[in-house]
Amino acid sequence: MKTMNEAVSGDPVRRYLLALQDTICDALKHEDGEADFREDAWTRDKKGDGEGGLGGGGRTRVLEQGAVFEQAGVNFSHVRGASLPPSATAARPELEGRSFEALGVSLVIHPLNPHVPTSHANVRFFVAEKADEAPVWWFGGGYDLTPYYPVVEDIVHWHGIARDACAPFGEDVYPRYKAWCDRYFHLKHRAEARGVGGLFFDDVNEGGFERCFALMQAVGDSYLDAYLPIVRRRRDTPWTEREREFQLYRRGRYVEFNLVYDRGTLFGLQSGGRTESILMSLPPLVAWRYDWRPEPGSAEAFLYECLEPRDWLEKAD
């Protein structure tokens, strides 16, 4: 990440993100067929020029107890602050003493059927400013898939869409962001991946604002193409109570990652963000079991095989 002298504006990013939230919510509502999103529009009084707290606001949208989606949250936020929290400045000491503005859409989909994977996506823009100095800005985002009973065809499809979204920006973009995703969504204390990956990027400003904004849009616009075909293939697969129990057990890994490692969660909580919106990513039901291990050769054991990072597109091409 470099300090850029280029003038930037969050206005076009805000318009895009609001439209993206609408598009994704409409598509998920249609796919579910029964439940609808409820919206909680919120604001903060702080203007970003005082001591502590955030200014700005957002739209939190949550769909609950649907026919397909047990819980789906799609959030837009646009916040400002006078200083950055420790989670943001720990690796970037040059950001200390700067005010900031952050915009993003973040979503997590927890399906009811254990054969439909959980998915997560996020696209965001960040700018930190200080008087008489050039602004520091960057884009971030990506999406990742967390299956319980993985199907290789689905994983290949997911990564194929991710690769195609990145292709206009260079042949090296997908491999780099795929590897970054594998590193990021890794539970160190479990020595295992959260899921089968996808894309992750942060602190991106190489090539200027327009290129980076276009990259973020390509990722955001491709999410539904990556996820919905998988939902449609697996939503009617019969499932058992044993499979439901395994889904709830694996959801525990999701909770562990989000509360221990996730940058967005830590940033939001440390900066005084809106707790209900931040923790929307957590599943409605979850279970832990002491030292549980899958039976060798079982469908549950196959998940653990798929959690090993690999090039999913190598044999598909």
C-alpha cells in the first residue's frame, strides 16, 4: 500500500455499494421464496472530529427463518472517525493520528440445508486523512465459501467465477488473491482452513483509483453468479439430523474465526461500531463438541480433505 497524491471521492463508491446491497437482497429474497429482509437504518451522531466514537450510518438488512436461508445478513455502512483503532494501526503505524472514512457492503449467508454452503462476501473502500499530507486510501474485498458437505463441481464453479472476475486486471490477480484468501481464512489454533477459499484482497491502491474501484466492482458484481447456482443445485437435497448436527458443529469454526481473527469484526468492535450489525455475521444456531473427529472415509471426513488449500481449477481447465 502506498500513499497516493491522487484526489479521491467516496461518492461513486457509496452509490455503487448501495445499489449492490439492493441487488443482492432482491436476488436472495427471490431465491428463498418465503422470507424477506427487514431493514434497520441507523445513524451515529459523531462527525468524526471529536474524541472517540463513529459518525455516519448504514443499512442493516437481515432475512431470518426462510425456506432456504436460515439467516442472511447484507449490510451497508459508511462511517467516519477521528482516529483509527489499534486493529488498523498495529501493522500500519503511518496511519496514527489520521481521521478516516470507511464504506462497505458485507454479507454472510447461513443456509438451512447442510448441503448448501455458507458464503461470505465483502467489498470496501477506506481513506485516512491528515492535514497537509496526502490521503492514504485503499480498496479491499473478496468472497469465500464454507461448505459442510462439499461437492467438487461446486467448488470449481466458485473459483471459476472468481478467476473470471479478476481476469481483466491481470493474469496474476486471481492466483494472488486466491492464495491470500487461503492464508487469511485460516484458524491458527485449529490448524485448519475455515472453508474452501475464494478471493481476499486488502490495502489495494496500485494502478490508481479508477482501476481499483473497477476491481472492487468486478468482485462485488460476480458474487451472485458464483453463489446462486450452487444454492439451486443443493437446496432440495434431502438431509438428516446427523448432517444438521455436523453443520452446527462446523458453524462453530465460523464463530471462532470471526471473533478471534476477522479484521472487520475487530475493527468494528474496537472503533465503537454498531454491535448488532457487526455480529450479524454469526449463525443463529451453533454447537461445539469436545475433541470430535470424523469417521475415516465418511462424508464428514471428506470435508477435511477439501479444506486443504489447492488449485481447484488446475484439472478443470
